[in-house]
Amino acid sequence: MSLQKALCHHAFGQPADVLRLEQVEVPEPKAGEVRVRLSAAVINPSDYGMIGGSYGHLRELPAVAGREGVGVVDALGRGVFSVGVGARVRFPENGAWQETACMPASDLLMVPGDVPVEQAAFSFINPPTAYCLLKKIVHLAPGSWVVQNAGNSAVGMAVIQMAKVMGLKTISQVRREELVAPLQAMGADHVVLEGSGWPKQVQALTGGEPIRLALNSIGGDSAIDQIKALGEGGTQVTFGGMVGDPVRFPTRFLIFNDVRLVGFWWDKWSRKAGSKGLGEVMGAVYGMLRDGSLKLPVEATYSFDQYQAAFRHDKRPRLGKILLKP
Ligand SMILES: NC(=O)c1ccc[n+]([C@@H]2O[C@H](COP(=O)([O-])OP(=O)(O)OC[C@H]3O[C@@H](n4cnc5c(N)ncnc54)[C@H](OP(=O)(O)O)[C@@H]3O)[C@@H](O)[C@H]2O)c1
């Protein structure tokens, strides 16, 4: 029996408390399945929710943690002819922090070979979410204004770069001054500091044009600021809650400004969209990753053995994702 490394948890809790590097059996693909070998995986906020037991869907314990990574097919089960060994694919999402895993060949998501592996590793959740937030919630004519908080998150940086491609204009909120210049270099029209009373400056920043869409992944006061900045009939989409505070809404803005508050969850959207809808979104994402109009920074890469340092780093101020490699 051969063994491989896997980052596992046997209880729900903080990664530092419950995550362990274990040796598990290397799986053999059954009929109709392939085995995928991990090239690189990523740490996302939703991993904390899944490991902590608070996410929208959870795994049975004990579980291998991690949701997002890219790999190559390294073994074929009986009757698999649709894909060959060496094909680059999304790593099975039901436990991405392990060396290999098996999945049905029919469920594979193919990844273009000319997308850099570090970009491919986190191309499956945040960039398509950014694309959907800009394309699937409200119709935005070129030149429309979009505001967002967490402008330096992976979603936020994808929004900035995709908005540029789509001819949209962005105002991005961040918590640290040193993020302003790098986000502007990525194409952000305006970058403002949290707590700077920016809803009052919006008129000046947009030249009086209304804000059509606000993207909220923080909650609390930041979300309220956004609602106040929205123009008549504008929409706020909540897709994350980094502060954990409930989103409170200022009643008068709903009544007198007719603003709309909606939610978005990529997991559900992509399941409902089916292979055609998923193909459209991923095709757009890979098009931008290939031509370089979308490029997201990597803050650091750690091996599985260094996972505790990786999680400590993930919690420090950073600009870019923390990658995990076997
Ligand atoms: N609904 C969906 O389908 C979906 C899909 C993808 C992502 N998301 C959500 O989108 C958000 C961003 O994900 P990501 O992977 O792009 O994030 P990321 O790259 O890991 O970055 C995390 C971001 O959150 C900010 N942040 C953390 N704690 C904060 C706090 N207490 N107050 C204000 N800001 C805080 C960080 O700002 P600092 O650098 O200043 O700490 C940083 O901008 C998360 O909430 C995630 O769950 C949702």
C-alpha cells in the first residue's frame, strides 16, 4: 500500500487547532474515474468556513480540507477514453489539500495548458465570482460605476481588472494606504480608505454619475457605507461577510432610493448554470488569464509540511493568495 500526504481534520474548528498533516492511502481510480495529481492549491476564506463548520455545505468528518487547486491526470480507471494522462484539470474539490484524489472523468473541468500554473490554481472560485458579479446581477452599460469593499481580495482585484476589460469604472475600498498604488496599477479608477467618509466623496469621484452596483464581502459599517453611496435603483450584492457582523440596512435608502439588496453564491450559481453556463464563464476567465488582462498576485507558496506557517501568513496583511504545494 502506498501512502501520500493529506491535510485532514477530525473535528470542526480553527485550522491551527484541528488541521493535521497525515499519511493516507493513495487512491486507485475505479471504472469511469481518473486520478488527479495536485500541482498547486490555494487557501480561501471559505476554507475557514468549511474547516470551522460554518459554511453553506460541509463535509463528513474526518475530512481532507481544501476546495481549490489544479492538477494533472496521472491514472485512468477502466473505460475512460475522454481524457489522457497528463491533461491539466481542476483538482477534485472535495479535499484539495492532498497529493492525489480520484473523481469521475465525466465531471472533469479542463484547464488550458497555457495558463500559468499559479494562476490556474485559483481560477475556479474567485475570478468566476468576480465575472458573475459584474455580468449576471444587473446590466451595466460601458462607463457604469461599480463600488466594492475588500478591493485587495482576490475577488476585488479580479473585479478591478475585469471591469477595465468591460469598460466599467471602479471605486475600491481598502484598509491600508500601501494598497492604493498596486491596485491603481492594476487599473482601479479610485481606491479609497475604509472609514474615510467616502460615501460623501462619491459624487466628486464619479462627477455626479450614479453608482449602479455595490459589491459587499465585508458586512457591518462598510456595507452601510455602500448602500448610502448607491444611486437611485442601485443594487448591492453581498457575497461574503469578513467581519461577521450582520448587514444592517438604512431603511430610508430602500424606500426613497429604491435600492436592492441581493446575495450571490458561486457554488449554487455554477451548479444551476450547468455545463453551458459554467463553460461560458470559465471561457471568459481563461481568455483573460491567457491574454494577461487578468493576473492575480501570489503572496507566498508553502509545502504541505509548512502548513502551519502558511495559515499564520494567510492571516497577516498581504496582497495575493497563499498557495500550498505537496
Ligand atoms: N459568495 C461566493 O460565491 C464567494 C466566492 C468567492 C469569494 N467569496 C467571498 O469573498 C470574500 C473575498 O474572498 P477572497 O478569496 O477574494 O479573499 P482574500 O483574497 O483571501 O482576501 C481577504 C480580504 O478580506 C479582507 N478582510 C479580512 N478581514 C477583514 C475585516 N475584518 N474587515 C475588513 N476586511 C477584511 C482583507 O483585507 P486586509 O488585507 O485589509 O486584511 C482582504 O481584502 C470572502 O468573504 C469570501 O468568502 C464569496
